[in-house]
Amino acid sequence: MSPTPLSLGGRRSAAQIEASRRNGAKSRGPVSDAGKARAAQNARRHGLTSRTVVLATAEERAAHEALARSVTERYRPQDALEEHWVARMIAALWRQTRLEIVESRLLEALIAGEEPVGLPSLATLSRYRARIARDFAEARRELESLQEQRREARIRRAVAGATPERLRRLAEHLEDRSRDGHATVGGFAVSPVRGTNEPEPGGKAPGAGGSGPSTARPGERRSP
């Protein structure tokens, strides 16, 4: 006979199991003040299956606003469609937070030997967790796809509208920024790459030291 789930006392006898069954059949729910308070709180809809966020308390509203602000600042949506997927990500993260709270209450009730009134089972919570993870992954995938399309469109517009004067200014900008080892164009980091045989400023060849072609002028001695 296998031990009862979440049992802290090891294997139980047949008489103990039968007594627990009879007591469970007669159970009228939690009897302690703390247990009754948890049951009243659990009776409120947990909201783990809905994409519509319900915020019942000022504390929940403040926590949700902080979460929404953090996610929005990270992904910076630029239009209504991107905002839609950011909102879906926020909702999934909020449901995940709620799930962890509900799971904690369920375990507390089971360990205390109380009936988990208004709470889903551990197996149901596991299914909810998988669904929430899929919803979040889908929303992030769609958002990142939209943002990548937007970046590509911006680059195409910049290239199509480039003029010789604009390209000259861009080259000067890149040269100035290359002194710091990097440059940025349109928000992208660009590392200067010298793919030609021209020497670097200062008369040193790529891969300084003794390697690389000599940059000494005619009549000058090459430094060792």
C-alpha cells in the first residue's frame, strides 16, 4: 500500500486510512478562524484561466501596475498591435503570480488537514501552469516578430533614401565613434571593421606587432 500524498508520517495503517475517509465524508470545511479566512479568500475566482485581469484590492492594482510598467519599459511597443502582445505578456505573468499564490494556499490547506475549499487540485494547477507558459511564449514570439519587421523596414527606408551627402556624414560619424571602439546607427551598435588593406591610423597594420604588411614609407626604417 503506497503512502498517502503529502503525508508527513510515512506509511499509514488500513484503520487510519478508513478513519480519514469517514472524517472526510463528514467534513464541513475548515473550522479554525485562519482556515475560514483562507476559505473565504479562496472562494473568490482565482482567474487562472482567464486572459482578463481582475484586480480586487488596492494592493493587487499596485502590483499589477508595477508589473505592467516594467514589461512595457522593457519591450517599448510602438503601435497598437505591439501593445496588444505586450498586454498579453503582462496578463500571462500576472496569472503566473496568482498561480503561485493559489498553489501555496492549497499546500497549506492539505498539510493542515483542511479541505481546500474553492481551490483547484495540484494536477489542475499543473495544467494551468503549462497553459500560461504557452500563452506567454506565443505573445513574446509575436511581439518580437513585429519588432523585427519594424527594424528591417526602418533599415530599408534609410538605405533607399540615402544620398551621397548623407552617406558622407554617416561615414564621418562612424569614424568619430570608432575611436571609442564602437558606433551606433539608428539605435544599433556597429563595430568598426577594417576589411581593406589600408593601414590603420597611426601607421600600424592590423594585428600590430610584427605581423601584417609593412607600413613604412620608402627610405624609412621599419621599427622592429
